[in-house]
Amino acid sequence: MRSPRARFVFAARLTSARRGLSWSHAVKFKGLAREKPEKRIAGVTRRSRLVAGNWKMHGSRATNGELLDALLAGLPGKTGVEVALCPPYPYLQQVSERLAGTPIAWGAQNLSEHDQGAYTGEVSAAMLKELGCRYVIVGHSERRQLYGESDAQVAAKFAAAQAAGLTPIACVGETLEQREAGKTEEVVARQLRAILNKADFGAGVLAYEPVWAIGTGRNATPEQAQAVHALLRRQLSPGVRILYGGSVKAQNAAAIFAMPDVDGGLIGGASLAAKEFIEIVRSAQ
Ligand code: 13P
């Protein structure tokens, strides 16, 4: 059963298709899109780049303050690269206060698929919106593996984020076992399909994060990343940004970002070190 928003989006899409309008035009016309992540120049879609830091369960008020100061001092001004930070929930207020009025956006690492109610320990999309979040990560492999989040739940979270006006960053990725069994394509396609069956991808962001590359120091080669990004791209409209995540460091970022279907990165460990993260952002320019 589609949510009221999904039904609306579906109807709007149908109407726009009938009228011969582009989908992005229709969404904009309806006032749903807050930003346009792509530009069309001479018929070629140019996607703006995004580098997002996923702090995971790290930080303290003191270390966050130092990191934010260092990032604000060191990140290049007009880069054409959008930067976002996703701290743990308790620090969203601190981060929002420090980043308000700067070009750096912020977001959360997870949200509830429910609007409100008796869901102890959960945080809703509307709450994140109130904290000024632009982004929210959904379906990170650590959520899927450690907390048993299913494809359907991830899709529901994606839809809940969109309905509240947040931009979901949806993660897909295969385990080492699945890669070695030749199942990479099947796994990421299934994970993405679950989302597309529930919601229009709209201005959402996709992140390809091979599980075997997360926190292991073993990144996918640029060619491995490109191959998966290209097949994911085929399922999405050309303006959707697809980020790579998994052991991105200053030293390997440029080669990964040079791939035509890689539109930036979702950075874990290296986003906690200002110098590393700044170098990664520079590599995306
Ligand atoms: P690492 O960059 O630490 O490998 O983590 C990647 C990740 O999980 C980002 O969401």
C-alpha cells in the first residue's frame, strides 16, 4: 500500500508524463523540490557533488567543537562541492548551532519510519527537520546487519524522510561473501528496488557502500565502484547523485571521485580527522 505522499508523487508523475513535462519540472512546480542537484548543459546532466561525513557513534561536545572549528577554518570556500556532516543525535543541536549560516549542511544517521507514537528510543523525521537537518542516512549496512533493518523497513524510512522534506541518503552494498559468490549486482539491485517500489527516488541520494570495504581500510578499486555505480545509475533518473563509501581516505579519494558515475563520497573514519576530510572534499572539486 502506497503512502499518501507516494500516491501523490505517483499521480503527479503520471500527470507530468501526460503533459509532456519533465519530472523535475513537475516536482518543482508542485513545490516539492527544495534543491536541484543537477544542471543540464547542452543536453548533458551535470550532477553537483556531495561529500558527507558519517561520524557514527563517535565524538563528544569538546572534540566535536574542535573538529567543527577546524573544518570551518580549513574547508575551501566556493568549491562546487556540497559538504554535510552527520553526527550522533545528541550532537545535532551543537552541530546545527555551529554550522547555521555556513555552507556546510548537517543530517542524521538514522530515523524512525513512524511519524510519532510509542516507539521508545526512536527519532522521527519531523524532529530531525526541526533540528535543521537537510539529510538523513537510511539503510546503512551497520543498521541492516547489527539492528536487523529489512529492505522494507529501509524503504519505509526513505519515504518517511522524503515526506518530511529531508533528503535521504540511502545505502546499498554487498558483503564479501555475496561479492565472492558473484551476487553483488543482485544484492544492490534488490536493495534499491525495495525503495523504488515504495517511493519515488526524487532528490534522494544513493550511496554504494560495499560492506567489506567499511572500516576495513580495504576500499573498492575505482573500477569496482564505477561498475556498480553504472548499474545502479540505470535504475535511476540521470540527476540522482550516487556516492561511494568504504575506506575513502585523502590518499585514494581523487581516483575514486574521478569515475564518471561517482558523485562524491560517504566518509566514515576519515570524516573525524579535519585534515583528512578537508583533503577528501578538495579531491571532489
Ligand atoms: P569508513 O569510511 O570508516 O570505511 O566508513 C564508511 C561508512 O560506513 C560511511 O557511512
